[in-house]
Amino acid sequence: MENSNRLGVGIRSTQVAAAVVVIALLAALGFSAFRNADARDRESAFLGRVEATAAKLIALQQETIDAIDTADDVHNGLASSTKLATSVHQLQNDLTSLRTNDDIANGVIDKSFDAFTQRLSAFANTQNSATWKSAQSGRWLILRDAQEWSGNYQSIAVARLRTLSEDRATNERNQAILLLLTLLMSVWILAWVGATVARNYQRAKVLIATEEVKVQSARSALAHASDQLSYQAHHDSLTGLLNRTALMENLDDAMKDIEGGLVTIFFCDLDRFKVVNDSLGHSIGDELLIEAANRLVKTIGEDGYVGRFGGDEFVVVCRGLDDSNAALRVAERISRALTKPFDMHGEDAFIGVSIGIANSRPDITAQQLLRDADVAMYRAKGAPGNHIEFFDAAGDMFSYRFNTETALRKALTSNQFLLHWQPIVNLKNSQVHTLEALVRWERPGTGLLLPKDFMAIAEDSGLIVDLGRWVIAAACSAGALTDDRSVAVNISVRQLRDVRFVDDLRDILSESGLPPERLILEVTEHSVIDTAIVTAPLARVRELGVRVALDDFGTGYSSLALLPKLPVDIVKLDRAFMKEIVSSEPTQAVVKSIVQLTSALNVMLIVEGVESDAQRKLLRSLGVQHGQGYWFGQPEPGRLVGSHVEN
């Protein structure tokens, strides 16, 4: 920019300087020509005036002679005095006019001529001898002077004409000199302008070359910026994966490519990510998302591509998975990759993943296929086990989910929920120690629904807070009617995070009359792992006297070493240990170690999933005191009545 300005200033300076010099020379030439023309005009006017004055002088001479002759005739009586007076008057007027109009003539005609004409005028008026003598004196001198007027006038006129000619010659010489200077200056200006233009041309070449480099650099920067914008428009800024827009474009192209084969998409939603994000901070949450994206890309490899759909949702697109087993194997690889602990600055973070799988069909669009996978993912989120579900085109769950959420809101105000009870039994005396309250939904037009059919929807929609409050209130009211047995209620992390939870619990206990020590709140092992979230509300719950049970222990991500740190009073060992306990000595050893640990920690142990007498007897031999399962009774309404289970 600076070089360009300098070049522009140089060119403009050259133009201005050349223009100024040329204008000055032209002005000088014009002025000289004007002076020369003026000199010629003055010379010509002078010649004309001299010619006219010479004629007037001759006429004046003749008038003088005629006036003298008339004076003689008057004296001799041959003419009248009037004629003489008229002749003298005319002579005086012409003399005055000649002197007024010509300074040379005024200098040539002597003043004595005025006295002579006055004497003639006096003679014409008086005609006496005295005036005649006065008029006659000097007449010959006047006639002689009149004859010399023309000669004197011509001498003076020639001298003045010579002066005018010299002035004109000087002007012409000056004009010639100025013309020569103009030519010389023009040549110099042309040379100077040429040199200046040459210098500016060289500067312009350098400037153009510099500007071309800048333009090329700008083009490269623009191309890079365009590539960056294109990349940013199609990639997620955090993980670098395809964003939703690019994902839908690629998926749409894949759906149109009929020869490419079946398109399978996996809609992946990270479980418990919000808990990690809220407890460890958003920056840690972002790092976890980046690591999750890297694991997905590494897991899928060349078999497909991965995109971030938004938040903690990812979509994997694969082709060539011709049967459900192949798709299931891919989903299991994804699940294994994402359920491994994430090292977040020395602290392990555990998440899970819910995966919905959908295959393309000839009659659907990319948007519909994605919706199918989303529906399957929501079903997987509420399903037990490995959280992997295939979309069933015959039973579209999208409408079911929407309708179920709407019906749940109505059910909370229409008394459609009820409780079933399952006993927790003392293995030594078969006495019912605790009754666990399990909610059921009597949905109009559908029948009795289990928690797995609606609890995930209640959790996602936030209805779990109101539903959980109803369950606790109903269980406490029913428990208050028994003698000394406790009641257990399952609660979710979302309920614990509700700022009104502990206050509502206090009010429910007060209104129902149930002693706080007879209420047990069960939280899953996954919930208490995130101690930063649940520790404070659980501590307040225990301050009320309510006991806390750790449900499904042994299948999550806690460890025996972590157990002493958990804010719980009861541990419920997951039913998974019961499958092989009778035949597996290692499983028996694990259960026995848990018995010893809970005893040392003064924590009550309840084993879930007891379905045979052999299991019951073995548990007793291992030192287990309490059990729960179908062997003792399935969840049923009205269980509050009995206090003893028959062996």
C-alpha cells in the first residue's frame, strides 16, 4: 500500500510539474504575443494619426494664408470684416482641435501663432489702422513657421515611429526568445517526464510484482479460509467428526446409492455423561467426548464413518452388514469401547452407551432411518442388559414414546399407578424383614405395565420426580399400617438432584407416620459412583434416619475397596451372582468375601435373585442373612399382609 501511494504521488507530481511549466511557458508566449500585437497596433495607429495630422497641418497652413489674404482684402475694401471673422474663427477651432488630438502637433505649432490669430480677430472686429499694423507685424514670420510645421512634425513623428519600431522589434525578439525557451523547456520537460515515467514504470513493475505476490498470498489465504469454512461447515468443532449437516448429506447419498448395499446406522447415546459433566466440569466433559469420538473412530475403522449428532449423541454409519448378527457384533464392539473407564486427569470416569440399530429399507428416507435408530436407542436406554436394541419396523416406538409420555402426565393426576410388593426375607427364620415397593401402571386400554415399559420415558421427560414422590408417599402410607417391617423404594439420581427431594421426604414421613428408620431408599450402583452428585443429598437423607441401600451391587463399576467410602447402610448383591453360585466355587468365594466385608463394615447384605432352595441353603452356609427372589415370592399387590414365608 505504501509503495502504491508513493508511485501514485510520483506520477501525480510529474503530471502537475509538467502542467505548471507548460502553462507558465504558454502564458509567457501569450503575454509576449499580446505585447507584440499591441506594439504593432500602436505603430499602425501612430502612422494613421501622423498621416491625418499632416493633412490637417497642410490644411491649417492654407487656412492661415487664406485668412491673411482676406485680411488684405478687408483692408483694401475688397471683402467684408464678417468674412474675415469667420475665417479666423474657423482657423482657431481647427488649431485647437489639432493640438488636442495630437501632442506632436501641439509641440510643433508655436504659441506665437495664437497671438497672431488674436490680432487678426481684433482687426476683423475694429478694422482700424492700429489693429491692422498689429496684424501685419510678424505675418511673414507666421507664414514661414506655418511652412515649417509639416517638416518639424514629420521629423518628430519619424523619431517617435523609430521608437515604436524598436519597441516592436524588442517584443518580437523577446517573443522569439520565449518561443525558443518554450521549445527548449518542452524538450527538457519531455526528457524529464520520460525519465520520471521510466522510474515510475520500474517502480510500478516492482509494485505490480509485489502486489501479485500479495494477491497470490491473499488467494492462498482465501482458499485456505474457504477450505476451513467448508471443513467447519461439515465437521464438529469439538471432536472433528462429521457434524449433523454433513452426516445427513452423506447418509442421504448412501441411501440413494442402491448398488452400495444395505445401510445400517447405530444411534449411540452416552449414559451418565451428564453426571460426569456436572460433577467433574464441562472441560472434563469435553475431553471425555473427544476421547469417546476417538474410540468410536478407532473401533469402526474402515467399515464405516462416525458423526456427532449433538450433545452426547453419536451416529455410526456402516454398509455391507447383511444380517442382524453382523450389526450386533459392531454394536457390541462400540459398547465395549465406550464402557471402559476414561482416565480424566488421574481420575477414572465411567459411562455407558445405549445403542439403537436401524437398517435401510426401500420405502424410507435418510431422515426416517435416523429416526428409526433414535427410537431404538430410546428403547435400549430403558432396557436391562447390554442396552442394544434393533428398530422394529412393525412396532414403531416413536409414536409409542410420544403417546406414553402424554399418558404418563395424565396418569399422575388420574390415580393410574399402584404398588406391588416383593418380600426381603431373613434366611434363618424365613421372616419377612422388608417389603420392596415396585410401581405398576394400570394404563387404560393397555393393561398393567411394568417399570421397564415406561420408567425410561419418565426419566427422560423429567416426570420421574413427580412419579417418584408418589411412589415414596404411597409406600410410606402403606408401610405405616404394618407392625415393624421396613419398606424399600427405588429412587433415581434425577430425584436426588431435585432440590426439594429431602424436604418432600421429610414431609411424607411426617404425614404418613412411618418411622424414618423403617424406610429404605434404594439407589443403583451406577448412581453412587458419582459421589460428587449424590453424597450431599444422601447424607441429608441419612440424617433423617432413613437408610440407603446400594442396589445391583457387583455389576457396575464400583469395587470392594470403594465400598467403605459409599454412603450406604445396605448392600444388595446383584442377581447375576446366583446363576452359577451352586456350581461355581469362585463365585461362592466372591460371595463369601462380600459377606465378610459387609460384616466388617457393619453393612447389611441382601442377595437378590434367589430362585431355588439350593441357592437359599448355600447362601445360609456362606453366612448370608437376607435374600430376595422368586423363591420367596414374586411382586404382588397385598403383600403387606403376610409376615412369614413358608420354606
